[in-house]
Amino acid sequence: MKISKLIIFAALAATGCSGGSKHDSTPRPRAYHRIEIPAAHYDTLRLSSGVNIVTNSAALTREKRPDGPSEWIDIVYPTLGDATIYCSVTPVTPATVASIIDNRLERMALNSGGYTSDLMEFSTPAGYDCRILVTGAGTATPVQFIGVSEKNVVSGALMVHVADSFQPDSLAPVVDCVARDVETLLRSL
């Protein structure tokens, strides 16, 4: 009797361990989002401030708000879950540049939420000192940037509009794509 139970158990175990065919798939209890990254095709947009912005063929909206001198540009990536870069170009003078830079850097620090971030710094031939801050996980603004010249401060942040079910590593391709585009934008100033 014990031997027959052992044989039945072994047969069931062997059946469960068979390789099966490629067409026998088992649904997984959890799936990860797959976001297709578009190829980079850059266009140049000339702003009223005289600044040329190079963007990756995304939908653009521009506006000048009545509450200040800044020109605002929203760069929307509809194929990346409606990720949006909110960018501003603010004219500066020697008297205002320090306070504007301090304000932008404070926002960048607050938006990173204390998470570990990567900072890239460089200067452009046109005289812009640029910083890109990439925060890998846990923040709604994973890419932030600032470019400072004698005449303008160009700054902005990426907002990712996705469901809470997205894991930070599933957003990594979006963050990498947008960080590359932000670097191209700043290097073109």
C-alpha cells in the first residue's frame, strides 16, 4: 500500500515537472509594463527670448504667464505615458541671477526627496553652466535641470504621469530617454 502511494506521488510529480511545449504557457501573477522608447529625432524651436530649444519630436506647448517674465514650454511625450518636461526660460540680470539660481536649486533638492541622485555638470560653448539631476527611484520628478548664462536661466523638471503600480525600474527606460533629451537640449543652448 505504501509502495502504491509512493508510485502515484512520483508519477504526479514527474507529470508536473515535464518540460511541456513552448505553447503551454502559464499566466504570471504579475506583469511588468513595457514602454517602447521612440527613436530620437530632434527639432529646434526658437523662443521669443532668443533661446533655441532642441527637443525630441514631442508635442510642445508654449505660454507666457502674466505673473512673471518667464516663458514656459511643456514638452510632452505621449508615447512615454504622457511624461512631461515643464521647462522655463527666465531672463536674468546681475541683480537677480543669484536669487533665481538659489530658488531653482532649492526646488531641485526638495523634489529629489532625499533619494540618491546622479548629478551631471558641464558648460556649453555659448556660456551656459548646466546641471542635470537624475533621481532613480521614488520621486515624481526623476529628471531636473538648470542652465545658467549671463542673460537667461533655463530650468525644468520631468513629471511622469503613471499609475502607482509602475515600479521605479520599469520607468528607468523613460528616465534614461528623457535625461538624454535634456542633455541634448542643454548642450544646444
